[in-house]
Amino acid sequence: MAYQMKRPTLGGLKRYFPILTWGRSYDRDAATSDLVAAVIVTIMLIPQSLAYALLAGLPAEMGLYASILPLVAYAIFGTSRALAVGPVAVVSLMTAAAVGNLALQGTAEYAMAAITLAFLSGLILLVMGVFRLGFLANFLSHPVIAGFITASGMIIAVSQMKHILGIDAHGHSLLEILRSLFAHLGDANLITFAIGAGSVAFLFWVRKGLKPLLLSLGLKPRLADILAKAGPVGAVAVTTLLSWGFDLSSRGVAIVGDVPQGLPPLTMPSFDAELWASLFGSAVLISIIGFVESISVAQTLAAKKRQRITPDQELVGLGASNVAAAISGGYPVTGGFARSVVNFDAGAETPAAGAFTAVGIAGAALFLTPLLFFLPKATLAATIIVAVLSLVDFTILKKTWGYHRADFTAVAATILLTLVFGVEIGVSSGVILSIALFLYKTSRPHIAEVGLVPGTEHFRNINRHDVLTHPELVTLRLDENLYFANSRFIEDYLLDRVGQGQPVKHVVLMCSAVNEIDLSALEALEEINRQLSDMGITLHLSEVKGPVMDRLHRTHFLDELTGQVFLTQFGAMRALGPVDGLKPVLAGDAA
Amino acid sequence: MAYQMKRPTLGGLKRYFPILTWGRSYDRDAATSDLVAAVIVTIMLIPQSLAYALLAGLPAEMGLYASILPLVAYAIFGTSRALAVGPVAVVSLMTAAAVGNLALQGTAEYAMAAITLAFLSGLILLVMGVFRLGFLANFLSHPVIAGFITASGMIIAVSQMKHILGIDAHGHSLLEILRSLFAHLGDANLITFAIGAGSVAFLFWVRKGLKPLLLSLGLKPRLADILAKAGPVGAVAVTTLLSWGFDLSSRGVAIVGDVPQGLPPLTMPSFDAELWASLFGSAVLISIIGFVESISVAQTLAAKKRQRITPDQELVGLGASNVAAAISGGYPVTGGFARSVVNFDAGAETPAAGAFTAVGIAGAALFLTPLLFFLPKATLAATIIVAVLSLVDFTILKKTWGYHRADFTAVAATILLTLVFGVEIGVSSGVILSIALFLYKTSRPHIAEVGLVPGTEHFRNINRHDVLTHPELVTLRLDENLYFANSRFIEDYLLDRVGQGQPVKHVVLMCSAVNEIDLSALEALEEINRQLSDMGITLHLSEVKGPVMDRLHRTHFLDELTGQVFLTQFGAMRALGPVDGLKPVLAGDAA
């Protein structure tokens, strides 16, 4: 069952259309579960769609449009049974950052750029999927993504403060937004603030206090759960009624206003080469971030039911969703964390739940939009703030600090650079830095001098263990692949080590940790062999792995090597240093 | 003796002024050797300096200027006893590529940009030296540099054809230059071609045939050597006389013309921020390429005399040389391969040989320049062509193809991209590609299932060796550091492996090749532990290295681990699978 995707029976067709796999056994039970999940997700998604469109700087209806056709596309092409696709906070923020550089908010160019961004990002995901490039996302390390999401959450929360205060502010980094907020603080509208702050407080209470309260009132857990999830809808309804009843718009409260009624329009992305060129970098970032966010939640949820997802097909699914968004007036979408968890908890069995949700949102677009006219923007901002603050989590800093300084550096830099320079520079720097730190570490490898653990055939670091060594035999364990970036370091280290005056006759390089020797490193080994030979010292290798040995056999190195290649280090010691000549070294002595 | 640089006695002073070390014991013998070497290098350097300036698109005298003060600076700050600094072919070509984008050849702006490039490149080298960033050069792998130099040699040789043919042609890539050459082929000047082709033929003969001839005539080897090295000077003298005697200039032969007589002028680089910004990338490339070229020859020559050089101080030496070039009307310089070998073979004992060479070149600038008026440019082009064709060496392609496909890909791409897009794109792509290939390899690590080699305590791949295994025990050796780029791969691989139906009770991960576990990988291990635990399988580790174990102790992982951590894999097998339950696996069976 878990491997169906990998061994398609209908040629490649089932790989690209997972619906052919799960659709065949779809039955009434599964449909019922999916329908229930769809109702709950729809209730949650309506205010979220509107709010995230606002965050992206787009008209509210584009959020709804992005929650209809993309969900259907994912239901056909996606492999996760529980992933709920649609507009999400971080991608909306990235859309605003990408498009905001090119056009003014509220203009037709701005909306067209967002649509084109979705199209481009869809194409990139599809190409990655077809060429199985999903592994590229692995270079976004977990600490970097955690730091990035935390910083993005902070930026989003602060950016929404303008709606809560009813003032004008803009910017893509924390600093820009804060400066802009302070400059306009005097214009704050008290009624707007009351609605905004009230909604934030209410929504936090709904999260923490409503469900226990409902349970204590005797409601069934399932119903209590649904009601708690409907909190944002409640806030929307109540504040819309207040806004309509007291005509708050005339008192300076910003409202959503006219939202076109009807199904999504058919749209075409722009094919302007210059626009594509300026959006390309952003589209790559959005694709990868969206994919990583989506795949993490999809894998977590699949693991709970012992299911598996196919990452490369997920790329196709998300790519199709984004192309669908682009041709139906939407903007970039991906799998959302909170909403997928809700979908899963509500019992979604197949991607059909997503298709049912699409029907629900389409219904909202058809019938509910007139009711949204008086909805205060502050209420939507409040739902965003409450949603994104759950993303802000600084424990990753503490966790990495305690575990690994390189991880900490990457996460701290990502958070800092995202806050100061915005999302695109932040996450790119995080990726580059984490790769650079990895390369730096491998360029200065750990090299341990080892000795025999008494009573075994095992060798260990002489600085850490009480071991036996032979005075004329130096055994160095190279703890890294040998490649161009560290070959000179290893050459220098070895020649320094044997130049220290001890009457060495044999040097053994223990290669149990060497998985790769590239040409630069081979040349370094040849040089080491030559120079040791000049000093009258024989060079040996031990525990060389099969694939590495295969490569060495293709060269003259083994002919030139002054010593031998031993299968085991124990064999090397037995052959080179008679066991009765061994001297114990206590861990303290050598250090 | 070899370690003096590393343990300075006069505080840090001797680190930055190696002259304080060798200068103290400088005596008459050393001075004599240095003087002889300086005479030979001067004879070789005069035509080279003029020719490389021509290649860089600069007035001939700038080549001489770049061979005076920079040599003195290197004598003070450099650590190599034999390195001969000055204008070199590849760096001259890179200078032309960098400056050619900003100004027209022959203008004052062009010369000023070249001077500024030398200054900037000097600053970059100095900063790298002071902050000990020499290791950065290690990321330029040997195959990439070999491919780059081969491709550059081809571009240079082809670019000089315009002087040999007496036509106009330009461009920075092979394609551009060839296209330009063909377009102007009709304008070729026959007399120019005769001089150029004749010089090329003569110089090749000098290289191959002159020395044996002189030896067979009974000359002493030393004298034969010097005469053979003076070949280019002979070509210069003869063609200048021809050009003067037959007034070839009036017949369309391009001559060097007026070369200002006198010592180098004092110049100031431009401090225009925009110019710096547009030269910065090129300056970084020139610095690193120049440093790598220089350090390779310096290390090779030092090793022959059991001396050592200090790479970080070499950066300071080359940085000082380039700053010296910038303030004395020169352009970027570095240690040249051919000329350093000549210097070494001629017996240079200390960097003072370089200072003596500077005096020689200064003499040439003072007294010889009027004689150069009638020198045909075709002769200089011929000396360049003969010099660079020795750099062109495609054996690196064959060598890498046989040894390692990743090395081959990097070198082939470097050659191809350098030829098609020019030096800057070529070498940058080579570096990025070789790093990307390394990262790709580490992101899909080799994982071997291992068994006990009978009669030993040693474990080996079951697909390659006849070993003993236990049916309920799967031991996987992870042949790579565990880090963010491969943690998902390893998680997928392991969970796939144990899902294959065999009644596994224990999984042991043998970590002898794991030098690093970062946070992303730790989380993957936690997930593997959790999922195996759900399946009723216990997870164990074995042969975890000290530094890795230290890190794991800082987390809760070892508490959560369902199994144990064994010091040796043999211990793990003894504890988990009673030795009498072992079944032999023949290498053929498992594959």
C-alpha cells in the first residue's frame, strides 16, 4: 500500500495522477469523512482567505479565488491525504515583498504581477517535480526554516498593526514597518483599535478558553472542537454587524467594501519577459519555501497513519495548484500547516476533502460576498495576528545553541537578516550560510591519532581512550571525505605531524570515515607519499571502503604507494608493529 | 628552520616581514646565487612584460612598471625563496576582460581602471592575509584550475592571432575572437604574418632544438641554458632590426612605437565608488586565481628544498606587490609559473633575487626603451603564443574521466564555459559546480549493509565480502556525515529498508564514518527511532566518535533511544545476535 506510487501499474500515468490510485477504492464511508472535514476547513478558510489576500496587498476576493481551483488541482495531482492547500501567511508575505517592488498596491499591475508570480512559481514546481529535483529543498535546513518562519511571523504580526490602529504604514522589514508605524501613530483611529484589539483578545480566548468551557457545559468534544474552530467566523460576523449597525465606516473604520460576487474569473498571467525576469528569483524562493512548508506537514500527517507521500509528485501537485491559481484570479498557494492539521483531525481520508472544501468556498464566493461589505479590516488583521503568533517560536535558538554552534549561527543569522532586510534576503542568506558553514567544517576535518583498545581489535583516539600504540608507528584516522577543499589541509597536517621529531617508520592512514577521495585529494596523497618516502617513512592505508578502493585501482597510486593497503587497522598493526612492542598510552598523557 | 615563520621571536613582526628572518643570515654566497638568477630572469622578463601588457590591452611600459616595485614588495613580504612575481598571462587576460567592460583600450580611463584593479586586488589579498582567509582558495579545486588555465591559454593564443595577422579583432571569449578574426581576415598583412609566424617557429625551435644543438657544439650546460632562455630576446632583437632596416612600419607592420623612457611614475588609483563597485567581483577573481597559481608553484619549489611557505603570509606578499603595482603605474601581478621555475633552476636562494631582477628591469626602463620603438607587435604576440601554448593541457580531461565523474564534469564545464563565455563566468561556474557536485554527493550518501568478516571483529559490506549476519539484526553503515542535506534521504532509506518484510528486531546504525550530526539529522534520527519503535524494532548505534557522542550527550536523544550505543560493532553483534545464530552471506547472494 505504501509503495503504490513508486511502482505504477498503468505506466507512468498513476505517478502523475495519484487520484487514479485512491479514486478507485473511494466509497461512501470515505466520502462522509471527507465531507465533514471539508465543512470544518471551509469555515476556517473563509476568513483566512480574505485576511491573507489583505496581507499580500491584494483585493479580498483573490484570497477566495486562490482557495477554489487550486484545491481541485491538488486533489487530482497531490499525494497527501490530509494536506489543505490555499493562501498561507508566509507565502502571502513573500508575495507582497516580491510584487511590492514592481507595482503599487491596489493597481491592476499589482494584481497581474501576483497572478504571474503564481504561474511562474507553478511552472518551477512542475519542472522540479518532473525532473525529480525535490532533493533541492533538503538544502533548506530545519533550523533555517524555523528561524525564517519565526521572523516572518513577527513581521506579519507587526505589519498588521496598521489595520488594528487604522493607520497607514508600509515596508517589507521589521524596521521599515516599525518606523512607518511610529510616524503615523498620531492618526490612529480609536474605534478601529477597539475592534482590532477586541478581536485579538477574543480570538486568543477562543484558542485557549472556549473549548474547555464548551466541554464543561456538556457539549460533545467533536462539536466543541468545531465551534472553537469557528471562532474567527464569529468575530467576523459580530464585528460586521457592529460596523453595519453603527455605520462605523463613516467614523473612519476601514471596511472591506465591495467584494465581487460570483465564481472566479478566468485569468491569464502576463507573458512579459521583463516581468518574468524580475519575478523569477522571488518565484524560486516562494516555490521552495512553499514546498518545504507543505511537505513537512504532509509527511508528519502521513506518518501518523503509516502512509507515505511522494515528494517529487507533491511538487507536481503544488505546481498544478499554483497554475490553477494563476488561471482563476488567485495568487501563490501552498499547503497550510494549521489548516492541514484541522483537516486531518476532522477525519479527512483522501484529497477529495480538498475538492469539497473548494465547493464550500465557491459557495461563499457566490452567496456570501455581499455580507462582507461592512466587515472591518481590523477584524481580518486580528485573525492574521493570532494565527501567525503561533508560528513565532524562539526555542529553536536555545535548542541549537545547546547542540551545535553552526546550526545556531545559521538560525540566528536567518532571523536577524529576515527582520532587518526582509524575507527574500533573510532566507537566501540562511541557506547560503548553512551551506558555507558545512563546507567550512569539511574543509578543516578532524584528524585523530588512534591506538588499540586493549583486549579488542578496535582502535580509538589516543586523547580520549586508554590505548596501546607502537613508537615507530603513527596511525591517523581521517574523519572526513578527502576532497579539494581539505586536501591541502590534510597534506599540511600530516607533514607537520611526522616532522615532530619522533623516530617514525610507518604512517598508517585509517580511512574508515573516508567515503570519497577526489582527484585533488588523490594528488595530495601522492605528494604525501612522495615526501614521506624522502624522509624514509612508509605510508600505508587501512580500512579503505569498497567504492573508494575501486577508484584507487583505476590510478597508479597503489603502485607508487610505499606501503600497503590493509583490510583492517588491526591487521596493519600486527604486520607493522609487533604486538609485544606496544606501549600503553593513557588518555591524559597524549593531550 | 622550516617552522620559523610559525613561531616568531620578535612578536608578530617577523610574521609580516619574512625578510627579517632570511635577511639576518644573508651572505655573499647567497647574494652571488641570487644575482645570477636575477640576470637570467631579467632577460626572460623584459619581452614577457611588454607582451603581457599588450595582452592586457595596456601600453607596453606598464608591463615593465609592473615588474619593478611589485618585485621589491614581494622580496620584503613574501615567504617563497624562488617565486618570481610580475605580469602573467592569465591575470593579464583577466585584466583585459575586467577593464574592457568599462573603458576603451588605449584611453586614460582604461589604464586608470587597470591600476585601480591592481590596488583593489592588493587590498583584497592583504585583508585575506591578515584575517588568514587563505583557506578560501582551497575551494578552487585542482581540476577546475587546470581546466581554467587550459581554456585561458587557448583564448590568449587565439587572441594574439590578430597581431600575427596584422588585423583588428576583439572579444573576451573564443567565439567572439574567432568571429572577429574571420571578419577581418581579408585585411591581413603578409609581412606582419611572416614576422609573426617566423617568430613563433623560431621560438618553438629554441624551446626544443636550441639547447641540444648548443650542447652538441660543446657549450657548457649552464651557458646553453641561458642562451636558450634568451631566445625571445633574440627574436625581439632580430625583428626590431629588420623592422628598422626595411622601415616595415611604412608597409603596414604594427610596431610598439614610443615607450616612455625612465623609472615608473608615481600613480594613484581612482577612489571612485562606482568604479570600485564594478571592479570588485573581477578583483576577487583575479586575487584568488593569482593566489592559487602563485601558491602552487611556490609550494612545489619549496618542497624540492624541504622549505615551507606560509600561505597566509603569501597573501600579504602578493597583496603588497599589487598595491606596489598600483602606485607605480603597473597592473595586477602574481607569481608566474615558468619564470619561477627558471629563477629556481638558476639558483635563486632568497627573495632578494626578485629585488635584483627589479633593478634589471628598472635598467631596461631607463635605457632600453628607445630601442623598442621599431619592435613589431607580432614578435611580442609570438612570445605570448609560445608561452601560453605550454599551459594548454587537455590530459586533465582524460585523467578525471578515468578517475571520477564529478571531477570530470567540473573540469569539462570550466573549459567549455570559459571558452564560450569568457574567463570570469568560466571560472566562477567551475567553482560553483564543483561545490554543488560535492554537496549533491553528500546529500545522497552511500549506505552499506554490513556483516562480520569471519575470524575477525571487522564488519564489511555484504554485497562485496563474504560475511556473517543475523536474520533479526540489520546493521547499516552510514557512509557520510549526517546533516540537513541528507537527513531526509537517510530517514526515507532506513524506513524503506526495514519495511521490506524481513522479521527484523534490531537495527544498528554503524557510525564509524559519521563525523558530524547536525540538528536536522538529529531530528531525523529521533523520527527514525520513534517510527521503528512503533513497529516494535529497537534502534542502536555503534562506533560513534567522541566529538559526535559529546554532542548527543547534550540532548535527550540518548534517553529516548530504544536501544543502546555500542563502542564497537562487534560488541553490538555479540549483545544483540548470539554468535551461534549467525548465517554466512556470500557476496553474490545479497546483490
